[in-house]
Amino acid sequence: MSGAAGIRGVPGESELATRLELALERGGLSLFYQPKIHLRTGALAGVEALARWRDPDLGQVPPSSFVAVAELFGLIDALTEWVLKEALRQWTMWAEQGLKVHMSVNVSALSLRDPWLPDYLHRSCAQAGVPCDQLTVEVTESATQHIVRLLQTLSRLRLKGIGIALDDFGTGYSSLLQLRQLPYSELKVDQAFVREATSSREARVIVKAVIDLAHGLGLIATAEGVEDMETLELMRDLGCDDAQGYLLAKPLPGQALAEWVLGEGPRWRSACGGAGEAMPSCPT
Ligand code: C2E
Ligand code: MG
Ligand code: MG
């Protein structure tokens, strides 16, 4: 299984599934949050919730492994439910501290097959007291997805005010046909292109074309995997709206994210000229 590197004594998939099921029942997972900023102002655009699982015997298991196992062993809806509940709980905790932070959650294409998902998300937001427009669902395309059914589900999500980001665009199964037909609100440029954009002309041309494509379709363009200042500046110069990556912050626990927003956040705002200041190159 890909992504299993780093697990002590790699177990089989079914053992991993048993352990994951237990972790879901007993609160063995956590959510980390990675900030995203607006490139023109440096203001916080939102956070992406990313699941983390530390098994007592296996140590940290990467999401690339346990999400795949959850999909294979019928645990994906339980994982999606847990992630959503926890993300909404964190949203309200930040709101109590005076922080209103747009929240993006990753939802597997398998969970999108459930026709009740839009109602479930709507009800969950209402119960938690979170406005639906504070939530974005990040989806990656799948070759097996039935386009008509997907169109119905995504349209119902958008009607409820929930955003939909097409994740990892440019790799996997992402197709221009789906982009034309489905009601996305945001397009996330895959980090494979973003990372190479400063050194490879071809990658830069692709990133620019994807950003223009997003804008032409009325979508927000977000660059994933921004690791250095040169890349951040290039993304801004290419007209990209938002950026996310280790340069800004790695995924952080909820309280650490709140501290980042109060401490690092204003430095990015001034670095990007958000408070009317000149555009310097970087906070040090
Ligand atoms: P993703 O949704 O594309 O999330 C971005 C991934 O890139 C995260 O990896 C994040 O930690 C990593 N990343 C962010 N900035 C940088 C950077 O500057 N450099 C590099 N090298 N990496 C960066 P993570 O947390 O390991 O998640 C991997 C994938 O697992 C996610 O990709 C997403 O597809 C999936 N995933 C994570 N959490 C969940 C979840 O709660 N539910 C579902 N269904 N999938 C999830
Ligand atoms: Mg994502
Ligand atoms: Mg991504």
C-alpha cells in the first residue's frame, strides 16, 4: 500500500481496518488545520481540516493509507461523519474565541455517492450553529463517479451555500468535461505543478493556464504546496487567489492554529500589503 512508509512493522490492510474502526469508536483520531491566505491581501482565507491517526502500536499512520483502507473496508462514511463533526466543533470553539474561520473538509468520492449527504451536512451545520457558507467540501475526481448523480449531489450542496473545491487538479482523473459540468466554487492546483513552477517553464505554463481556466469559469484558484517565498510571489504574479503550504504553516492542532492566526497571520497581511503597506518580499 502506498504511503505506508514510516509505520513500524507494516500490518495488512484488514488489520489496519480493524484498528481504524476501533480508533473511530474510541476517539483515536484528531484533526489538524492548515491555513490558507489570500495572496493579494495576506488575510486568512480559511483552513483545511486534515485527519491524523496515531495508533498506539503502529505510531502515526498517514492519511493516504488510512483513507484508502477506510474506502476499501466500508469505514469511509464513519470517517467522513467524524471529520465533519469534529471540524464543526472546532469552528464553534474558534468562534467563541472571536475567530470566524472558513473551514474546508476533505470528503471521499465514495461518501459523495450517498444522496443524503447534502441534507446531512446541512443538518449538521444547523445543529452546530455553523452557517453553511462557512463550509467547503474538497473532492478529488474519480474515474468511476457517475456524472449525473454527482451533479445532483454537488448542486444540492451548492444550493445550501456549501462550497465545493476540486482538489489536486491536474493529476489523477480530473477532466475538463467534469469541470465544465459540475458546480465547483474553487479549484486547487495540485502541488506537483506548484512545486516545480519556479524551476520549470512547462509547470509554470500549466499553472498559469489552470489559474486562467479557474477564473474563466468563475472559480477561486488556490495553489497547494507553497513551500518558499519565490513560489508564493510567482503564484501571486500569475494571478492566483489563495495559497496554502508549509511556507505559511504546516497543519496545526486547533489551539495552535488560533495562535498562528493571531501571531503569524498579521505578519502575512503586512507582507502582502493587506493593510495598505507596500509589498515587501517576505516576513522573516
Ligand atoms: P489534500 O487534501 O490534497 O491535502 C494536502 C496535503 O498536502 C496534506 O497532506 C498536507 O499536509 C500536505 N501539504 C500541505 N502543504 C504542503 C507543502 O507545502 N508541502 C508538502 N510536501 N505537503 C504539503 P496529508 O495531511 O498527509 O493528507 C494527504 C491527503 O489525504 C489529503 O490531500 C487528502 O486527500 C487526504 N485526507 C486527509 N485528511 C482527510 C480526511 O479527513 N478525509 C478524507 N477523505 N481525506 C483526507
Ligand atoms: Mg484537500
Ligand atoms: Mg490537495
